[in-house]
Amino acid sequence: MKYNIGVFFIMKKRYIVIILITIFIIFLGFIAVSNNTPKFIKNNSPFKIYFTAKPFDFKVETKKYIFYINKKASENIKLSTYNLYDTLNDKIGSVVNKLENASNVIKGSLKEVLKSMPILNIIIKPLIQHNY
């Protein structure tokens, strides 16, 4: 009996899609039930879920941590990203300036040493004139 490999992969993809849809529906049901739980029960629970659609606010609280997704979270991520970019840009600029300064000092010192050696001056002089 010969099996077509393409059909097998299509069937496998269908099963994966069905499983993912099922997990998503269960997750939405869990959120709906947890969100509609009365506050006096939520207050005694170590795990709480709060959800509102407009404005979008999704918050999961445990005893130690709070995970939230809302406009405030996206603004915090955006601000942190800009701050990180600015800090890295400043640090990289500082390192580049220090490297350029060190390179110029080394070039100047090397030129002075080579100028003081007459035999090397004949060989190196064309290189110094062309700024190699």
C-alpha cells in the first residue's frame, strides 16, 4: 500500500489547526469565566484575571507578579526602547570618539618616530604623504 506524503502533511496541518483552535476557545472560556467571577471570590484567590474590551485591558495577577497588556504597557515598551536606543547611541558614539582620538595619537607618534629615522624615512615618506 502506497501513501501520498503530501496528503499526510495536509492532514497533519489540519489536526494542528484544529488543536490550536480548540486551545484558543478553551483559553477564551477560561478568561470569560475568570473575568466574570465575583470580586469577593477574586480577593481570596491567588490567581486573578481582569479583562475589558474597550479600552483594551488584560491583566493577570498572581501572589507575586502582575502581567498586563494595555495601552500603558505598549507606551512603557516604546519609551524603554527609545531610552535604550538613545543610551546605546551615546555609548557607541563615545567609544568611536575615543578610538578615533587614540588612532590619531598613534598615527602622530608613529610619524614622529619614522621622521627621526633617516633610513626608514626614504621608505615610509611616500606612505605618510598619502595618509596611509
